[in-house]
Amino acid sequence: MNAPLIVDPQAAPVIGVDDHLPPLPAHRLTPRALRERFAQGRDWQPPIAGDGATWARAPAPAAVLVPLVAHDDGLRVLLTRRTDHLRAHAGQISFPGGRQEGGDRDAVAAALREAREEIGLDPRHVDVIGTLPRYTTVTAFHVTPVVALVEPGVALAVDANEVAEVFEVPLAFLMTPAHHRRHAIEIGGQRRQFLSMPWSPPPADPGRGHAPPYFIWGATAAMLRNLYHFLAV
């Protein structure tokens, strides 16, 4: 039996904020520091392994690209907002990615293919520096996060059928646990918990005005939190 899905995550009560954990210092958030950390190996277990459930089918392999855009003033995480008409994950904030298909030789190939299909990110501008341990979703996917450095200013071609918007969030913001909120809610007799990392762009960003923050939550937030712990070691 699958765990019940959370339909309105922003309505779930906040039960805590993780400001007891220190932010990652700037020297750990440079391209060089990230390369060195991933070069150390993968003998590391993530604190958040997944949603944990008994699925109606065996979990399928999937991959997401965690694109870190290397701007002069620091790394930023490139994220997408899904279109509102999709059957699954409509309107949610996510990394480019999806199911690993038969023609993909591995998770890296799947993540690069999906990023090219969804947002037109040419693999020639992507430098994969490593992967994190897989994350298991409530929808029965084993997701491998593929972390990569991306050149700034690369032209994108968004698939408007799947992606409503592409935006960037400073990595330093996401690697500050004081911005991580813990939620809990009862659904169908089961208690579900998740993280969120709401982010509001600077007022000067064009087109946003007084729009609400981007609500980064669920699997995307969990994988970002795992990245925090990985880089903090």
C-alpha cells in the first residue's frame, strides 16, 4: 500500500525550523571545494533515505540533475516549476529529471537526457562532479541525484508542456538550515513529514512583483538537505 500523497503541502503545519544546525561556510560552497568533496568517495549514508512505504510495484530507477550554475558571486541551484496541468507533481518545484530508460547507460546519462529534454540544457555545458546516494520517493522511484557544474548564461529551450518556469536559488541560501522548515500532517490515518525551503527572489527580479515565495518541498528539499549533510562532513 502506498503512503497517502500530500495534496496541499503549504497547508501542513510547521513543527520546527532547523536553525540549530550551522550554515555551510562560503569556502565549502565553491566549485573547487565541491569537486574535492566528491573526489573523496561515496562512503557516506544520507540522513534522509526516502519516504519509506510499501509500494504496489517495485521502485523504478530514476535520476535528477542538480545543476549548480557557477556565477561570479557564487553557485546557484537551477530549479524548475512544473506546469499546472501535469498528472503528477503539477506546479511543484523540482530538479530536471525523470525515469531512467532502457537507452540510458546509467543515472548520469538519464539525468543529462532529461535535462536536455525538459529545459534544453546542452550536456556540453554540464560538468558532472558526482552523485549522491539514491533517494526513494513515495511514488516508488529510486532517484539518483547527479550533481553538476553548469556554465552561466547558457541558452535554454524549455519544454512548455512540462516546465512552466526555470529559476535559480543561491546555493548558500539552501545550505543554511535556518531556512529549512519541518512539516507534519495526518492523511488517511498516516502521519507524513517533510521539509520545505521557501525562497523569495530579490524584489529587483523582473516579472515577480509581490508573488509568493517558491515553495521548495518534498523530495527536492530532502535531496538538498542530504547535499547539505554531504558537504558538511
